[in-house]
Amino acid sequence: MKGLKVIAGFGFLFLFLFASCAYCQDAPLTKDSIVQMVKAGLPEDVIISKIKAQANPPNFSADDLISLKAAGASDGVLRALVSPAPKPDPPAASAAPAAKPVSEIGVYYKLGDDWKPLDPEPVHWKSGGVGKGLLTDGIVKPDLNANLNGQHSGNRLRTPVEILIYVPEGVGITEYELVRLHEHKKSREFRMVTGGVFHKSGGPTRDLLPFDNKKIADRTYVVKLGMIDGGEYGFLPPGAVVSQSIASVGRMYTFSVLE
């Protein structure tokens, strides 16, 4: 009979501990629930784990901590209450695509912190006869003379020159060509061969100039010309030549570099 009472006592204690742990698991921790765990004899590491597992760690006052110490809470439990485990950092947001500094397709120059449009000028094309010694698959290609009205461009820039080009969909920056223009009293001109091969006669001067570029956004490139020589220049976009057999009109983004 005495043995049955002992077994019943252990069973009651087990149920009490189980109920206490279930309560601690489901309900937010309070001072009373921690006192219950301490009084029930739960190991220190178990109580600390419960504290650190709280989504919203409890905030106990100094009087609460004194009461818990008096109730038998260990120093480790009290430290866990004062310094709960930090919440994990939220996942980093994916980098947003770079914003375009301009909204319309075209060529721009930098003025201070702003980009100003280079308005295109009409280019008058006319066949200039046959280029000597310029052969492609046995076919001699005729020259094209390009003429622009006026001795100077209306866009007057100072070095260092910084240009932004926003290209159309499906067009690459390498399809744009930077050209040095030859000045006359009432016009500017350059010469090229149909098919995009520039004329190289007339000494060491070449009308086509190389340039480097840096992509800063989708279809948007910056061209830094640095300390370019003074004179007349222009960016020739792809498709600028409308016709190869008769006089035609295209467009060019021109600018003057002031010395």
C-alpha cells in the first residue's frame, strides 16, 4: 500500500512538471512562470533555452530580477533575462536596378550635375564618286560626302567633355561613331565610304575617332573624352545614312570643343 502511494506521488510530480513545461512552451514567459520552472527544479540550461526561444523577449524590472533571485533563479537565468538572444537580421533586399539619369533616347552632355540634350543637326549626304583603292569583294565603293550647315555647332562645350548616350532597344553603343568635322566658312564636313568605312586620304588626319564608354544603366552609357582638342565633333548614330545612291538627309549629334 505504501509503495502505491510512492508511485502515485511520482506520477503527480511528473504530471506537474509536464504541465509546467507545456505552459512555458505555449504561453509568453512571465516572472511567475520562471519561478514555477525554478521551483520545479528544471535545469538552468533548459530555462535559459526557453528564454532565448521567446519571439518577444520579456522585459523585467529591477524589482522582478530581485524577486527571481530570492526565488532561487541562478545567475545564468538572470543574465539571459537581461540580455536575450538578438533577433536575426532581416534578409537583405535585392539591389534595385540602376536608375536612368535621362528618360528619352538621345545624346547628352554634362553641365554641372545635370545632363543636357545635344539636339541633332541634319546631315546632307551626297555621293562623291569612287574611292581609289577601296575594294570589297571586287566592288569599288563610292565615297559619301557629309555636309552640315554653319561653321560651328550650337552646342559649345569645354574640356573635360562628358557625354551620355541612351541607345534605342536592340542597338549597341559600338554602333555609334565619333567623327571629327572639318570646318569651312559656312559649313562643316567629313567624308566616308558607303558601308561605314571612313575615308583615310588627306594625310594623317582621320575623321573617325575611337572612344571608351562605361555602362551605367540599361542601354545607357557615359563617354569621357577628357582633354580633347578644340574643334568640331559629332556622334553619328546607326542608320544615319538614308540612301546610298542619291542625295539624302540624315542626322548627327554635334558639339564644338572650346580651347
